Amino acid sequence: MSSQDTSHTENLPEEQGKGAVATHDNPFADPGMPPHEHRIQDIDAKAAARTERTIALLFVISMLSTVAFIASYVAFPVDKIVYVWPIGHVSALNFSLGITLGLALFCIGAGVVHWSRTLMSDVEMVQDRHPVSADEDVRAQAYEDFRIGAEESGFGRRKLARNTLFGAVALVPLSGLVLLRDLGPMPEDKLRHTKWAKGKRLMNQNTMQPLRPEDIAVGSLTFAMPEGMSEEDHDFQVQIAKAALMIVRIQPDNIKDKQELDWSHDGIVAFSKICTHVGCPISLYEQQTHHVLCPCHQSTFDLADGGRVIFGPAGHALPQLQITVNKEGYLEAMGDFAEPVGPAYWERG
């Protein structure tokens, strides 16, 4: 047994085990604490070493369980069903995740409890209650008691148990990180792209017919979408939420922004229908001022001046789609929007 263990057993409080004796006048006297009984780990260094190895084994099992949790998350598909007796048919993914994560957490808890019950100091100290506000001497004694308790816990001396505990606790949070996969695939650059592409005709969203310049009168507002999209598509709502387009015709002399004029055709301009505040669809157009109003929070944009914001909480101008007329006389896109549509996000340049 080490010198620290010896000093621990030799310096036990003498008062432990002593108390008042019951008498006729005081039959319910406090008998005091029972005599302290040493554990096998306190008197046998080999037993203490075996216990430390057991604790370390629990922490190692926890680490392996965390690794198995991550491996199960990658290996099992969501729709795989297996038969587990006596439960029955269950999801292989859910079952493996539950078993491995539960085992990882259980082994950490069991290891810590076993450590505290077998290797840390178990001497019970009795102290009279005192006022909440302590004086300097009491605070100094508290700090000293904490220091002694830290030494007696063996946390610095039991390196095998301590290091495996650190490893188990460090690995367990990884279980939560891999669960982020369920939030869906990474967007990558999908937020920057829509269904618009060079050569795609502008389709009237009401009639589903391709638009010609003569179909759009001065002062009118027309909604369009890319050629090739259909309401029957499984992702139609997702795609139209980014590709929705509004088309207006303005007298070329009234267009203030040079790029807007270059990207238009005979005064026909095409802007994203999605408000750059929180993504509401814009539908209110005032032909005299060429302003469009978002009905959600009253953000107002000037379609004669590059779609810039003139009122409201929106932080960016409406993205413009460059258009032209093809050989058949239909309006078509010259490419995708030059910037992300809708609300601003951190990757916006």
C-alpha cells in the first residue's frame, strides 16, 4: 500500500464512532457515527490496482461504444428492418444507435460511481451547522479541505482511470455531432442556383404557354417560370420558391439603371418574385411609379431602378434575370440569376 494510502488510514478522525450514551433522562441520544470500516482497496494495493483496471475497462468500453454508434449511423440505412428477440421487428439503425449510445453513457456513469465508491476517500466527516456567511478562517479551511479531498480522490495519482475517463467523456459528444446528418444533405451551392438557364423560355405561370414580347403590355405584371417545370414535379414547390419570376414592361426611357436596361428587351424586365426580406412572394405592382410592394412587411422595390429597396426591412435589391428573344420570337433567359434569390444569408457576396 502506498504512503498516501497509509496516511489516509492513520489520520482518521478520532471522534468517529463516538457519541452520546443513552441514559434514562435522554433515551434518544445521538450515538454518533458508526466505526469506520476500511475497504479492501484501502488496505490492499493489488486490490486497488485491480479496481482501477476495472474502472478503466468501463471507460474503454464507453469509448468503443461511441465509435460503434458512429459506425452504426453510417452503416445502417434508415429503412433497414431486422428481427430482434424478444422485441420483434425493429429499425436496425434505431436499435443500434440506442444500444451503443446507452452503453457508452452507462459505462461512464458506472465507472465514475465505482471509482468514487472504491478508490476515493469514504471517511464521513461530521461538522456542526454554521451561518451561511463564513469568515476568513472558515473559507481558508474550505479551500484546504477541497485540496485535501482532491488529493485523497486519487484523481492525479490514478492516471489509468483518469485518462480513460477523459477519453470516454471526450468521445461521447461525437454521438450528437453525427446526428446532424438527419438535418438533410449539405446545401453546397444550391442556394445560389435556380431552374433558370441559358436558352430556357419564359413560361406564363397561368397559361403555361411561352411568352412573346407582344404578350406583355406596358404597365402590366406577368408571372413566369422556367420552361420544363411542371406542377406535377415532386420538387415543384421547392424549385418555384426560387425560380418564380415577375415580368413588367416599362418605357425604356424610364429605366434608370444601365445594367437593367442592358438585361431587358424593349423595356421588358424580369425580376425575382421572392422578397429579399423573408422570402414572401411579391404581387402588388404600381404602374405609375414602377414600384412593387411585398404584402408581408411592406418592403418596396423600384423596378425602374435595378429593383433597389426604397422602403421596408428588405436588405437587398431584387435579383434581375437577363432576358432576350430567340429566333422563334419567344422570350428566353440568358442564364441564371447573378446572385442568390430571396432572403440574404451569410454566403451572399
